[in-house]
Amino acid sequence: MMQFIIPILIILGAVLFSLYRKSKKQNPLDKTASWPYGKAAQLLNPLEISFYQALSTHLHPGLLILVKVRIQNLVYVPPNGRLAERLEAKMRDKYLDFVICDAADFRPVCAVAFDDAVDPDKNAEDAPDMEKILDAAGLALFRYVPQYEYKQADFDTINALFTTGNF
């Protein structure tokens, strides 16, 4: 009988410890009946919408326009580098306004930064890192500022990049 008491106590202790850990992991938000999220009125501001429409009109039909893409979804850091964590931190919480892809296979052709001055501090702060990251990854970055009207010539460089296959 004594030989069974120790294993039973160990099992009972493990079960109690497991239940204790599980109760500690509960997030207080899980107990909230409803979360106070709200849907944004629109994904793009009016200047970005105007620019998106210009891109849609003037880009080669074989191109696809993606909006507000996290840079971490586009660029990666090889995991074996000794600076990998620091390099990944440089990308954290950064996004590109527009990414232009080959519509056939979603290969990135280039990135577009739209400097609409809605958040000028963000652009000034992120610009040098963004340029270094994309340059290192071999992805062209084009910068545009809002204009009253866009012309085909404004996007010829992107179209040429795609049609020549140099991306």
C-alpha cells in the first residue's frame, strides 16, 4: 500500500500544479462580456484614396496594389544571424503605405511610401530605416507626395520596372 501513496501524491501534486498554472494564465479580458472595439470608418484617408485611384488607373494591368502592408510580411531576417533580434526590432510596427505586386504570382515589384503629412513624425522617424531595410532586401522604394492630379508619367518608373522584369 505504501508503494502506491508516493506515486499518487506526485500525480495529485502535478494535477493541482497544472490547475493552478491554468488559472494564473487567464486573461482578464476573457472575463469581459464584450470588448470595446470599433470598426474604422475607412482604411485609407481621402488623399490616400485619391492616390490609390491614380495607381489603379495608371499602372500596368498586370500589377496588383496592396495597401498598408506590414514590412515584416514582406522582408525577413535570416534566423541564424547574431543581430537577428535587433534587425527584426527595426521592422516592428512599421508598414508600407502601398506594395505593388505582380498580379500573377504576388511577387513584390516595389514599395510605395505616400508622404501625405497626416503623420509627419512617423515618416521622418521611419524613413531612414525603411530605406535601408528595403535596399538590403533588394526591393525598390518609391516616394510620392500628394498632388492635385496624377499623370501616366508619374508612374512610368514602376511600369518599366515591371515590364522589364527587373524586380
